[in-house]
Amino acid sequence: MSSRPELAKAGRALALTLAAGVAAAAMATLALGRGAGGQPEPLAAPQQLPAAAFAPPDAGRTETVVLSGGCFWGMQGVFEHVRGVKQVLAGYAGGMAETAHYDLVSTGTTGHAESIKVTFDPAQVSFAEILRIYFSVATDPTQVGGQYPDVGPQYRGEIFYTTPAQKDVAERYIAQLAAAHVFRHPITTRVDPGKGFFEAESYHQDYLYHHPDAPYIAAYDLPKVAALKALFPGDWRSAPVLTLAFR
């Protein structure tokens, strides 16, 4: 975790407002290939990927899916701004309950990945659209061994599906993107059954919202939120749905 800043005290809450000009500048920064302190940036810059060709009708009920793809601060911050999302929890997935603790997960030896549990209304945003946003702006599906400046298996890209239908949609969408060669490098995101999600410590929840000026957030996570607003205006909600608002 040497690349991530020391956790600050929870305090000031700041409403996140990102203008289109800021979004364009953020995406341009990513495209240059270098980030804060000369850190290498993702191989794949944010882009509006094609919609999934296979998107079966939704069942009209609340669904959940667990996604990993780097630091859960940024992942949570992105999906809290997606219309139709009801809740986003930061946590751990892929390992055992007894090792689902930040200090242990950070060693990269627990099998866990920093993840988010997204609860959404498929009548407002489909699972296929959730994946489109995930691959377009929330993560780099071609990066191996981590995400952005964070290195280790705890930052891998993985879709933990909760239904057979989600598995089918995810696998077909990855195959569609691969066949269309939308990325210069192979997609390495895994698709596996969800075997348990363990909520992260409270100080991780809504971290981006409470610490927008933290160096790590400003360099790596706010550009993702800006890209969401710029590339997916129809899915954008200006007021984030905060986790703690449901407690």
C-alpha cells in the first residue's frame, strides 16, 4: 500500500461537482500515459465502449453484483453516481471471512480482492450497462498484476456474479469486446461465482466523497468519475447515493 496515502480522519463532506471541462482534462491526462509522480497510467484510457449485444430483459427486481478492479475507493465513487444504483459497499471478496480485514488483504496473500457490492434496480440500469461502465471508466480490464499504481492480486479485475444470467452476460460481453478489438491488449478480467462479500471497515466507505482532495483520489479516482459524467450522461446522477445514508 506504499502507493496509497495515509488514511485521513473522516471529516468534511463535500458535494462532488465535476464540469465537462474538468472531465475532458482528466481524460486527456490519462491518455498521456503518465500520472502523479511519474507513475505509469493504465494501458487503456477511458472510452465509451459499445453496448452489450446480448442484454436479456431484466426481471424488474433489485439485483446485486460484486466487482473488483483496483482500489475500492474509486470503484465505489464511480458507481455511487450511476442512475439506478441503490447502494454501493466497499469490501473484500474472493477469500475467507477471517482474513477479510484491510491489513491482511493488503498483504496480497488472502485471496481477497478489494471489491464493491453494487445493488441496483435493473428497471433503471441493466446489468449489461453496469458492465459497460465498469469496463469503460471504472477499471482497466487489460492491466495485469494490479490496477493503476497499485500492484498485487488484491487489486485484480474480477466479476463475481450472483446469478447464471449475470455469468452469461459477462462472458458474452467480454467475448464481444475481444472480437471487436476495442483494446490494444487482451482483456484479463476474470468472471467467477460470488462466494461471499465482506464489508470493509467504516472509514473506507464513501472515502472519495469525504476526501476529494486526497492526492491519491485526485490523481487516480476523480478522473474516473469525470469520465463517467462525460461519456455516459444518460447514466449520470449528480448527487451520489452514499453508503452511510442507509445506516
